[in-house]
Amino acid sequence: MTFDVAGEAYGRFMGRYSEPLATVFADWAGVGRGDRVLDVGCGPGALTAVLRERTAPGNVAAADPSAPFVESIRSRFPDLEVHRCPAEQLPFGDAQFDRALAQLVVHFMQDPVTGLAEMARVTRPGGTVAACVWDLAGDRSPLSTFWSAARRLDPSVADESERAGARKGHLAQLATEAGLTEVESSELRVVVTHPSFEEWWEPYTLGVGPAGDHMASLDPRARDDLREECRSALPDGAFDVTAVAWAVRGRA
């Protein structure tokens, strides 16, 4: 799946969660000074920014299949080596990186095993390949309130819970099938404070990802019903959202 939306829209929708997650994920992947690192499915650059701070700007490369995202990240980091391509077709030679990371990407790959295997191919032997995906199946993702409300209104709704890596143990299974060794799994957790329901809801109207597709499929009355169903599930005033991602790392 690709995202044909502006980087700013994605940032408003998911950046509020992916930016704090990036710091936790870079820790989990062991990114350090001097590492040569590839950000696969970089989007507008939430993880890329952290990687550049951790190692050095010239040590980071990025790839994403979305033309708007590539344009956005090139504007943000003019010196960045970034390619428009899917994870399954990385335009890098073998063993070019110490670490290859994919944050919130595996569940959108057309072929996750091939994508992870490509990440391993471009990573030096013994280097680290790491990925993380929200716990969409366990209703612990930042999207859980939205999808739970959508299912209550229409039990036939196809949410994101069946996507690759979105349930316990599946990322590790995919990593093993991709040929990674010493595979380890963990949970990564972030807490985001929302000042109001309106601030939480508005990004869902921007057409981003499967949630945006679902919104676009609804008529105005159904969208209003979904909005009110979400509102009834959340506190008045400011509130926190705790989001949990499954994470995996292994050796190339």
C-alpha cells in the first residue's frame, strides 16, 4: 500500500505518535554514533530525523514508495540520499549498512518477507535489521479507538488488525522467514497527550492510510455517527493515548 497524501497530512495524522516512537525504536535497534543506517519506508522523516541525530547526517539513507513523502523528506533534508522505491526493491548494493530499520512499514509491504530479506541484503553480515508495527490486533495502537468505534457501527468493517506484523509473534515469524538470525522481540510503548477531542479527531479527516480510506467511503451522516461514537469513547478535556508497537530485531 502507498500513501498518496502530503507529508504534512501524514505528520498531523501519525507523526504525533511516530515521532516519540522513533526515539524508542532507535534505542531498541541500538543505533549509535558512526553507524551507517537505512530508513526503509521513511515517510516524511520521523525516524530519519532521529537517526541523523544519533549517527551523522551523511551516514543515513532513506527509501519510500510514496512520491509526496519523498518530496517532503527531500525538502526537509536536502543532503539526504533518498530513493523512491518499495522495500522489496531497494536500490542499494549488498552489505552497505550497519543497520536497516523499518518503522510502521512492514504491515504495508506488498511482500513483507521479501522486504525484510532486502533489508538484510543491504546490511553487512552481523548487522542489525529491525522493524516495528503497532499492536493493531490487540487494540493497543493509536488507531484502536477509531477502529473499535467503526466496528461497533458496522461489524463488517475491515480494519488493520489482520495486517502483517500486527499481532503478537508475527513480526518475529516474518523476520525468521526472511533469513534473519538471533531474532528478538519486544514491545515499544509511547504516551501522547491530546488537548481535546477535536485535536485528536481532525487528522482522521485528512485521508491518510486505511483509516482515511474508511472515512472517505462514508456518507456525511455516517461520518458524523462515527465521530460521535469516537467522542463517546474518549474523556472530556485533555486525555492521554498509550500506544504499543510490536518490535523485532535480528542479524543479517
